Amino acid sequence: MRRIAALLIASVVLAGCRPGVTAPSPSPASLGGVLRVAIPGEVTTLDPWNADAAALVATRQVFETLVAFAPESYQLVPGLAESWQGSPDGLRWTFTLQVGVRFHDGAPLDAASVVASFERARSTRDARRGPGAFVSYRALFGGFDDESVIARVDAVDARTVRFELRTGYGPFLAHLAMPPAAVARGTAGTGPFSAGPGAVAPDATVTLQRNAAYRGRDASGAALPYVDGIVLRPLADPAARLTELRAGRVDLALDLGVAQAAAARGDPSLGLVVRRDASFASLAIDASRTPFDRPEVRRAVALSIDRAAISTAVYLGLARAAPQVVPPAALGYDETAIEFAPLDVTAARKLLTDAGLTSPIDAELGFPATATGTYPEPQRIASAVAADLAKIGISARPRAVEPSLPRGASAPALQLEATAIAADPDDVFTPLFAPRSERGASWGWQQPVASDLIAKARAESDPTKRAELYKQVSKIVRAEVPRVPLLFVDRAGAASRRVAGYAPGASGTESFAMVFLRR
């Protein structure tokens, strides 16, 4: 068996996070207090497998995963497991649990509890499961029962858990570190905070208490967490979250819009916190539609779009041009490609002329019907792209599109799309470029070589081999342009200057165990 180091850089996808509010270790006078956090939605469940983005902010404090991400990165470090081993074929993973860990209800963490936590999501034998339950498990591990990449989970002994996989699965460790895969014993977790009876109030406010028995320590040996508790307040409007922060009624506001982030940046009483490269904006091209079935036409589209101008005008410093589909320092990032396509309108026109396309090309350009973090002003962004395309003779008519619209003859030939930068490059490459996968989303682009490379990378557990496979895919994408990378977009929050020790987590949510409040 091959020993897998505790510090594994097999799944670096995030390019890094920039903490805006940091501080040294707290003095004794700084300990205690309640951290008040404004979040963008209501917490509807405290079950990590069934939690949405808002609920994961809460579950991340209560539950922990077998392996974890190091602060501000996707380096894998020990979590509830102190070590792990993978078999040479990548089909068997054995985890040794930490000693002395207990759930909030006092029960010891053992291998049986880990097995139970995964089996309740993997198996559909429980008739009480609703049709929409455990969607996070399906997303991370491919499905339920026989469709799951996890064939079985066994307790070898009290401290040893073994996962048997049906096939090699490169994203396995990174997906185990994602917050939905946390180990739960009902509502009891092992994390720095606990959720007691009535944790979710009628007004949807969530109150969590400090876990006095938590095993975590800071570098000086002081017990974690620092604060006595957390209160999460759901506020759907990002402007309202910033208003509450400025009024002193919350200490931290998550997921602000571009306008609110700009206002926070200019407020000396606040610190801006940025999760860098949180999502990826791209222009998908339906390669089955004439004339976009020709690679030279798709290359002309790529050469015509002024990404820097869109970033400057709309994102106010919270985005940058994307040279490829994964950000720098990511597993599979191609260091030889610092630019996907230069802005060159003359070259774009020549490509179309050489292709015999002298008449205006008519097409629809789809954009999200509602604003999102990736597209804060979707119609404005679509109009900017359309204006760029008009310079080379492509008349692109912007059209608002609902996310549920099926792809087909009535769908726009060009579509602005958003992709989360997730825990593993497979979470980006497979949805975007593997048409033979049920998750594939390549519009009419059939490229067997790219599909095979992605499948090989997904089945491979060696990060060096995976990286080279993804680089080959990126070269094919640059040559054939099934979609145009536009921007890497950051997610911003803001904190009172009282808040110290907070840095955005690489997985999209973060533990508040290291946060303290200056007095």
C-alpha cells in the first residue's frame, strides 16, 4: 500500500484566498463574546448531507470531515482521520481515526459512526428518504446504491475505516473534505460549536454554543474556539447585510454584491474579505449550429471579446481575465498558456473572411435572467459581449434565459454560463467538456480525445499524472474553442474591525474556531 501524506496537494483548484481581516493570537481579554454573522439565506436543515449554501455555514461549525482543507487552500490535512492510505490501484482507502474525539452528545467517534454517517446517504433502502434528499452525496460520489463510486464502507476496527471504490476516482479525497461529507450522529457533531435544542429560532436565526470539550488548539496551545457562541442572521438582500454590519448589529457579513464590496472597501471601519477565484464565467458556444460548428468561427469569437474592459466596468476589482478554465496554481493549470486568446479584432475579422463569411452572422446570446455572484449585472455584461461581437460582424441579440431552460433548438447559440471553482478539477472539466458524461455540458462539441483524457484523469489518483492529462485537455480546448473563458470572479464579504482571525475558506465555507473579537 502506498502511504498518502497528510499534506497532499492533489486537489488544488482555488488560486488562493486573500484575508482582509487578520490578527495575531488573542490576548485573554479578547476571548469570549458572541460572533454575529449575516448570511444570505435561511438555514433550513442542520443535516450536512442535505444542507444548501446557507445551511452549510452553520453545519461547518458543528460537524467535521475525515480529511480537511488547510486554511486558505485546498491542501489536504488531517481532520477526524489522523492518517490515510490508498492502495496502488486507488480502489481502497483506509483511514485511521483521531484518538479521543467525542460527539457533542458524549458518544465517542468510532469507525461504526463513520460508516453509519456515509451509509445513510449512500443507500436508498430507508423508505423515509424524500426524492430530493442527499443530493450533495450524489454530486460528490456519483449516485446512490450501485451508482455510487463508493461500493462499501467498513469498520475494520474501532479506529479504522475502509472505503472500497467501484473504480478509480481522482476527486475522492477532495470530495471527502467538502462540508457536506461531514460525519454526523443525528444533530450531534464533533466540531467547535454545537447546536442545542431550539438552535433554529422561529425567525430563522441560528444560535450555536461553544463546544467546551473541543480538542482543537491554536499554535500556542490555547483552546479553541475563542468565542462563546455564534448567531447567524439570514438577510437575503446584500445591501441589508452591509447596512446591519455598518450599524454594528452584526460583526461579519457574507457574500456581498459588487456594489456593497466597493462600499465596504472604502469604509475605514470595515475590512474586506475576499475569496479569490470562487467562480468561473465563460461563453458557451453551440458547436452544432452553423456557422459555429467551424473552429475558426469560434476562435474569432474568442479574439473579439474584451475581458479586461468587462472586468473593470462591472466587477470593480473582483474579477480578472481567465486564461483557461481553472485558475493559476490549480491542479491541471497549464503554465504555458497565460492568455486564452488576445484581444485582436483585426485577426478575428480575417478568420471570418478567410472562412467565406462576409455577411453578418445572426445569433442569440443568452444571459442569466437574474443577477448572481458570477454575473452581478447579467444584461450589462451580455450587452458588452454583444457589442464586441458586432465589431467582427456577429449580430448577437441578448436574451434572458432561466436556468431551467433545456438545451435544444430553441436555446441561444451563445450562452453566458457560470461554473463554481470546486474542490477538484474534475468538478470543472467534466461538466464543461465531457459530453459523454451525464454531467457533460458541452454544447454540441463532440471531442472523443478530450473526453477520454478527462475520464482518465478522473480515474487516476496520482496528482502529477492527473495534472498532465488536464493540461492536454486545455490545449485541445484552446485549439477548438467549445467555450470562451471570460473571467475568474471573487466572492467578497466584510467584517467589523473588531473581528480578527477570519479568513475565507477554500471549500466555500469556513470554520469560525479561530475567530475572536477585539475588545
